[in-house]
Amino acid sequence: MGGAKIISTSTVQAASHNVNEYCSTPRVELTPWDLQFLLVDPIQKGLLFHNPKTLPQHIQHLKASLSRTLDFFPPLSGRLATIHHDDNTTSFFINCNNAGALFVHAKAYGVTVSDINESGYVPRDVVHSFFPLNGAKNYEGTSKPLLAVQVTELGDGIFIGCTVNHTVVDGTSFWHFFNSWSEISRGFDFVSKPPVLKRWLLDGTISPIRIPFSKIEDQVSDKHIGNIRVSLLKERVFHFSKEKIAQLKAKANAEIQLENTKRKISSLQAVLVHLWRSIIRGSNGDLDPDKESSYPLLIGARSRMNPPLSQQYFGNAVQAGTVTIKAREVIKRGLGFVAWEMNKMVALHTEEKLRKFLECWVQEPKLLTEGNMAANALVTSSSPRFDVYGNDFGWGRPVGVRSGGGNKSHGKITVFSGVEDGSIDIEACLLAETLEAMGNDSEFMDAVTV
């Protein structure tokens, strides 16, 4: 299969740039939750559709509806701006200057919907070619678009891929934009859930926050992490049905005896630990059983604040949390024990802990890099709660979802809702031999729908 070939590129600006109260605000300050992502890649997610009729007309329609949607999301049509201070520090903010988003029209006629959606392994090179701005880092948003869209024609379908700067959005905001664009595309005059564009900062925070580097590009880490080259990696999607998820959740909760608590192991926690245990079993002895195995995941902060931040808060409101257990214990202690350790770690992320993180970060900024994210081997992003399959642009619901090459190192685990209600898809980027071993792991595959 060949990758996508670019037919045309254009810039799409917001249509009127004055729809809501923040559109006239020339700049949006960035929070520690935003700034921590400066050195890593943008978010890249996209949707697969069967071929709509009169496709050329749809390309023009998608451009027009994107322009209208940007009226409600002015940061996405802006650029990052910097201030260099005399003390060799740098500040970043979003300049809502309506410089525009990138729109790419591409074709990959040798590729079909089934090639993407039904193959055992994700055709990495092909799928990654469906996304624009590959290789860009978030700090490059000073000169590169903060939003780039690529519409790729397939032999019998289309793929809409979005690359969005991670300092501007987290997963919740990414899909909020995608959902809103599909609404406008279907003929809505306004988005049903207008974004809250003003960023939330702790009282007393002096903005813009200063980053202790004069040249931030000097802090970018090597692409080859832990001697694992990108060429050695493969991606595979594992599907968990609603029924299998319920069985895993029941098993995990049955294995632990708890008193004086109303908390339960969640469906997602049970699935992730089931995956984690199989990855360790499939490591073919490469992982020292006495070595600590870490599982970091991004934890949503909106509902944890008091008062809670709106679910329509447009920006980053996530914080990384990590559960660490010796590899031998992950296998020996079983699903319930490990899932409960993950549950406890998530529960520790109270408002007090989140506020403490923000306070400390301002005093001593620490930027995430591909190196320090990949050092723990497993990193999970996204959520099954995001409305992926409700994105109907006017010709039907999507039939699949895939992510691009951004931040794809060994151990990148991406979680999506499945097509069927209550199901979950796990996109795992791992060494080829590990994925093969997982496919032969009967305990793991018993919960996977083939």
C-alpha cells in the first residue's frame, strides 16, 4: 500500500472572528498544564469514513464548515507567540491573530477502508501519512499552524486527520473541537457546547509564566529512546466488547476484599491492567522481574477542582500519574491487586494535589520530553469517554479511528471508544515481538474480540 499523496494545501481562517466574548481578545495565557507539553509532539487523531457521494463538493464543504467552526475556537486559527526576557527565560502565549489553520487535500487510491480498519496490524506508514505536520514539535507553533487538517481520499472512503498543538488542547478539548466541526458541517448555525476559552490559573500566578530557557529547541530529546528505533515498532488495535469488559471488571473487584470504601475498580482500570500484565508476559525475558514496572496515565483534572472546571474548558486540564510495581508482582498478584493499586493512585489526585503541582511547576518548570515519557515504558493517553463515533459530517458516522505518529514510542497506549456501545479499542505501539507474543497469549486474548 502506498501512502497519501498531497493534491493541494490551503489556509483556512475563521469566517468572522467575532462570534463570542473571547474572539476579540488578542492573546490567551498558557497554564502549567499547557506549557508542560511544549517539547513533545502535537495530538494526532483521525476518523475513517466510507466514501460519500459527490466527494469534490464535500472537500469544499469541509473547508467552509471548518472556517465557520474556527469562529468559535479562535486559538486554533492563531499562533504561539514568545517573549524573551533579560534573565534568559522565555514566555509563551497564544496570539489569536487568525493566521489560519492548514487544510490539506490528499489521495491514497490504492488504500481501502478495510486495509485500515480490518488489518491485524495498523499499516503504520500509510496511516501516519494521513496526518499533516508530521515531525513538528509544539513549541514550533510560533511559525506553524496550531491546527492542521488533512482530508485523504481512499479507494472507497475518506480519512479526516487532525493535528492540533498540545499546548492548546488536551484530549477532551480536541474531541470537543472535532464534535463541533461535525455539527457545523451538518448545518448547525452554532455549536451546541460553546468552548470556555479563558484559561484557568491559580490565584496569584504571575502570567505569562517564564520558562528557564532562552532557546527551548535545545531541550528536545533524541528520537531514538532507550535504543528502540521507530522502525522496530508496530501498532495493533485490540477490541474489547462491552461483555468482556464487564467480565474483567467483575473479576478484578472479586479478587480484592475491601472494607470501608465505596470505590470500585473501573472498567478502564481493569482493561488497562489486563493489557499491562500481557505486555510484561510478552517481553520475552527482556524485563527483569525484580525491576519496577511503571504505568503512567493522564488523569483528567476538570471534575477534580472545586468548583469544577467546565467540561467545555478549552485547554489542557490533565496531569500525569504513575503506578509502579515490580514486574514479578504485576504477574503474581493478579488482576485485582494491580488494578486496585492503579485505582488508589488515581484517587490520590485530589484538588489539593493538583494545586500543589501547579504551584511547584511555576516555581520550577519541568517540561515533558519524549525521553522522560518513554522512560517508564508504558504511557496511556486518550479516553473511551470521548465522543468519537458521533462525528457525523453529513454523510454518516465514522467506521474507525486511528492516531498518527506523534509521540509514538515503545509503550504508547491509546484508548478509544469502540464502534459498539460500551466497547473499548486499545491501540498499542510496541516492539513487534511483544505484540506477537500478546497475540499468542491465551489469557489476554480470551478477553479480546477478534
